[in-house]
Amino acid sequence: MLSITLAGEQAVLLPDKALWLPAHASLLVADVHLGKAASFRRQGVPVPRGSSRAALQGLSVLIERLRPRRLVFLGDFLHAAQAHNPATLQALWSWRQQHPELDLVLVRGNHDDRAGDPPAGLRMCCVDEPWPLGPWALCHHPVPQPQAYVLAGHWHPCVSLQGRAHDRLRLPCFWFGAQVGVLPAFGHFTGMHPIAPVAGDQVYAVAEDLVMNVPVAA
């Protein structure tokens, strides 16, 4: 993990592609996209099973390690209406029963608008962006907000690193600009999109169990 100062407070970047805000006991993740693989299979695309369960297991590992009071999803929690299938919902119910005291907040994203809110029994507070927390505006879309630093998702950011043999490696990354910070996608079946940082931005790539600063050219 890597600790930085963001909007005047400590923020911890986790190699699990999550952000920990210790002063608020809050864990932030973006773009989980539960049920995405099931949605593809419904369309006849033969993709592997288990991505939703893997994402939920990853969340449980973080919860056990950090003991947050609150878990905030920065949009696109469910991928589509097909995510309301018995297997995905059963996995969600089982996961929620493991963490009954945890406060859950979903800042709705574009996929949540199409998928609909999760079942009420999960006791998840579903809100529209921006949702204020300390000096931040928690959003799904990385759009500046007045008088607050935005933390968002949506873009599934990644950065390309080039080796000496001209080989390239794409890694998910955290991207912090002057007014907006973007988290990597937490989900296991989400894809990535290259970013175009400008001078002054801070980029941190995630490589297995490491978070490392990537210099941005002037």
C-alpha cells in the first residue's frame, strides 16, 4: 500500500485497487460490475464463471484487514439488469451476511441506472452523485465539482509501461489530477482504458501486490 496526502487528508492506495480513507474509516472501490460475466453469457458469449464471487471475496479480504465502518461503491456496482440473477444475488446475500454491521453506500453510476438499485434487503444506501465525505465529493463520473475534490471511477484507467526490449505492459492505475481523482476498476472482468495525464498529475500503477508512482512527463 502507498499513503499519500489528498485534499489535505491521508489517503491510502491499496494494490487491491481500492482507496482507504482512515480518518473516515471508509473504504472506496469503483466499478465492481457484478454480474457482467452472467450478462455476457446470456448473450451467448462464452466467458468464464466466478468473477462476481472473486470480487466479493476480494472485498471481504479488505474488510477483514482494515475493519472499515463504511464501504462506498463509486458507481457501476451491478453491470446490467441481468445481474439480478439467482446466482449473483445469492452470492450477494451470503457476502452481506458476513458483514452485517458494515455501512454500504452506492453512488449510482451509468450502469446502475440501467441495472436498477440492489435489493433493499442488502441495506445499501443508494445515492446520486456527488456524495460529500470530508473534503471530497464522491462520484461515479470524473467531473469537477465546486469546492470539493472529486473521487470517481467510470474510466477504468490504466497506464502503459515500456521495457528496454520495446515490450509494453498495461497496468491498472490511480490517476489524480488537480480537481479529480480516478480509481482503477475493482471488478475482475471490466477491461481497462489508457489515460492521458498532463503535467502536474499523479499516476500510481498497480502491479500485483505493489502500488508504484509513474512519473508524468512535463
